[in-house]
Amino acid sequence: MDRNKNKPATKAVHGRGRPKMEVQPVNPPIIQSTNFLYESIGQYKRYLEGDKSVFIYSRYDNPTIMEVEGHVADLENADRALIFSSGMGAISSTIMALVKSGDTILAGDTLYGGTVYFFRDVLPRFGVETIYFDSRNFDGAEKYADSRCRILYIETPANPNLRLTDLKAAVKFAKANGLFTIIDNTFATPINQNPLDYGFDLVIHSGSKYLSGSSDLVCGAVAGSDELAQKIWDYRRLLGTNLDPSASFLLLKGIKSLGVRVERHNQNAMAVAKYFENHPKIEKVHYPGLESHPQHLLAAGQMRGFGGMVNIELKGGQESSENFVDNLKVILNTVSLGGVESIACIPVLTSQYGLSDEALREAGITPSMVRLSIGIEDEDDLVADIEQALDTL
């Protein structure tokens, strides 16, 4: 058939076809297509046989998405990584792939609020229970790891108070009790910490934070072995929690600058934490880079940098924390974290809002607590902004 004889409506859909390229572009093409064209049924059969070079539908796989997944896998020293439409999409798809009715999850008692809500409000409907413990110490935790226990789930540093879990101790405990080990590595980033190197099975990221780095993208990631990634991929395909190609392209742009950004986050956060450390209006400073932090030696032993998150507790309770945040000028009063801009929020009003008083106490979260995500601005400007805000209290 002579394509030149096609009617305008047909030409508008098909054009003249994709031009061939003898050399590849530096940045990946955005393959913004739902489906893929076959020259023959034989190509489709190759897909059915597992040929990863053949694509069928972008809810399953897409070249742009897979290129980004390769970057994340490399960063976490994993066999394979998967990208999701949100951090919660990564968490929910991963957990659903590994548990069944009657199973339990053993989780650190300080976790991102969204994770807690998923464990509390969704999993019990499917017969899965979560047991919380203080993951700073595994002594006695074996009583929770009975025959029903399937997963050990932790964050380190944890959101929002930056408590740490000993990675070696966690893996040793999990192996002794036959548990999968899953860690949310969002706060640390793969620049500062690689849990798979310690024997963890899976690493999860809210890619909306440091991986993308610009507060303009919602996404998530999980990395681990080929075997576990394939199980999770099956659930991602069915639940539809994959990221779209255009967003994947933006994520890759962010990942390419991750190293230099995290270096600056680390530097600025240390400067801010040191300023807070001896200020008379500050009750406590939580930052693992400070020698005064009770787990500083652990942090120095398992992290290459201490991250961009600083947590403080102000004297004067929640009224002081609210006034402090309201009077910041450079640091933004908003939610989320990990962007190039500095952000302040009050956990009891944001990420941990709605948790019971008992749960907050166990996690060490107080009304006077402010979580600061320190960005890449000039550190002198950040300290000056903090100083003027504290002066108003």
C-alpha cells in the first residue's frame, strides 16, 4: 500500500514513521507510547518467552522507564530495580508481593506516617498484622519472630527523628529468624548508605525526595535481587503502580545530579545542626553527624555521609515549634523533603498526623519537634534565617 495515498486523518495518526538513528542520543528518548508495533507475530512470541528487548505495553515495561531503573540498580548495587508512581506505590506493591493472609511484619517503631497507615489500615483487611519494636536494640526481639513472621521492615535514619538501626545486627537477626529484610533508604540516599551491601534483601526509596531532588515529581523505587524484583514486578503490573515515561525522564535528570546535591545537603545539614546544638532555645538536636548524637559511632561506621535531615525539639512546646516555622523566611513552610530548597515542618501536624499519643511516645515524636530538610542554599543564609526565626521566640 502506498502510504502517500493515505487520507489526512490517517497521516495525522501515523506520519511517516520514526526516523532511523545511526547514533544514540545522550539523553534517553521519551517513549511516550501505550503500546509497541511488531513486524511479525514472531516478535510478540519472543516477548512471551521472556525476551526483555521486546516490549508490549507500558504498564508492563517501557524503554525509558527501564533505563532509569538501571541507574537506581547501579546506585544501590542491586541486580535489578523497579520504578513506581509513588513511594507508597513502591511500599505497597513490595509488601503485597511478599505476604499472605496470616503473616506478620516486624517493623521498627519509627516509620514514615504513610507506611504506618498502610500497615495499620490496609494490611489487616487482608489478614496481615504488624508488630512494632524499638529497632535500636534487637535483644528480646526474637519473641516477635515466630513462624508467622515474614518481614523485618525498618528505616535508618528513621523519619522523622533520625533514629538509627544497626544494619549488620538487623541482617544477623533476620537471617537467624528466616525473615526478608526491607529498608526504606530515603533519608540516607544511596550516596550515603547502601544497605544491600550489608545483606538486606530490598531497598525502597520515595523517589519524590532526594532521587528527583526538585520537588516536582512523585515517584518511588525498589531495588534488590532479580528473583525478588520479578515477584514485585508481577504486582506492579497488576496493581498499575508503574511510573509513566515522561516522569521517568525527569527522574533520570534528577538522579544524574544526586551525588553533588547530596554532598551539599550533608555539608549544610552539619552546619545547621552545629548551630542548633548549643542554642539556649533548643531542647534537643537529632543529627547523627554530631558527636553528641547517641548513635554517632554507629552512623560513622555504616554511612558515608550523615544526610540532609535535621530534627530539633524547641523549648516551649508546640507553640514554639509553630512560631519558629512561621517566622522562617528562606526555609519553606511546607511538607515533603529532599529537594534543593530547605523545608521545615512539624511532624505531629504532617507526616505523623493522626497517630495515637502512645504511638508518638514510642517513636519519640513530640509536639515541639520540627523536621528540617536542609537544601543546597548557602549555609550562611540558612543559619542566618534560623537565627532570626529563633530570635522571635
